[in-house]
Amino acid sequence: MDIFLQQLINGLTVGSIYALIALGYTMVYGILRLINFAHGDLAILGAFIGLTVITGLAGSGGAPANWIVIVAFVLAVLVVAIAGVLLEFTAYRPLRNAHRLSAVVSALGASMFIQNGIMLIWSPQTLTFPEGIMPQTTYNFGSVVI
């Protein structure tokens, strides 16, 4: 029973992230009738921006960890918002009245462009966030750990 409860909490945590990304896909498709294949790539771009900011500020040693995370979050959101607007004006809006297949090809191309840009800037190697930035607080409810 303990393992079941722990896995239930883990599943809800990961599932909520998947649900947020799926909600974005659904909203874009529902409004524009376009499957934005670059949607997930923009989320990954935000993660890499956050990683870069956290790694850079954590290495400076002067800022408190809470502020580092807040600054990284705000900058990641701003960069992804700007990238999303640029993507709209360069890849999607010019094809608004074109054949639907043209928009799908443009979305796939935008996705590949973002993926390869990320690999060019940050390399395709596995990168990890530095330890000690986020608090390591855990909450125990019986044998379930959050």
C-alpha cells in the first residue's frame, strides 16, 4: 500500500506537468487549428535558459538561492515568450491562409530549428542543474514522501 501511495503522488506530479503542456497544445489547436510541433521545444528552451541562468548566478556566489531561482524563472518565461512571438510572426502567420499542410511543414521545421539551435548552443550532452540551489525539504506522511 505504501508503494502504491508513493507512486500515486509521483504520477500526479509528473502528470500535472504533462497536463499543462497538453493544455497548451489543445488551446493552440482549438483556436488556430494548427498543431504547433514546436510547443514542447519552447518548453525545453525555457528549461535550458533556466539552467544557464542558475548555473551562472550560482557560480557567482553572491546571490541567495531563492533569488537565483526567481530570476531564472522570470528570464526563462520572457525568453520563451519572445521566441513564441517570433515563431508566430515568422513561421505561422505568413501561412495562415495557405494550405493546411504548409502550416504543418512550417511547424515541423520550426521544431527542428529550435532543437538544433539548442544542441548548437548547449551541446547534445546531458546537463544537470547544480545541487544546493533548491531546498531539499521533504514532507513525510507515513511512508509517503513528498
